[in-house]
Amino acid sequence: MALFTAQDIAPRRDEEKVNSVVRWSDFHRGGHFAAMEAPDLLLDDVRDFFAAYR
């Protein structure tokens, strides 16, 4: 899961109660539409995640 702003309401502890969180990334910029607002950060995070499965 990626958290792109402090304004998003997706606290980690709540997610960990119902899901098995394998990766958590906090970013200093971006927002609800991260793919448009900070595509470089999102792409790097997706690449890092899948690199472990190569």
C-alpha cells in the first residue's frame, strides 16, 4: 500500500487488522490521483515491489 499524503485516511494499523500488509510506502507528495500527480514515485514503488519477485 502506498500513502501519498498525510490527508489520506488509510492508517496502517487499521489496514493491518484486516489485511496482510507486505509493503507500506509513505510519500511526501502526490495525492488521491497519484498516477497523475506523482507518476515517478508511483512507478518507482511498483518497480521496487515487483523486483522482489524476479
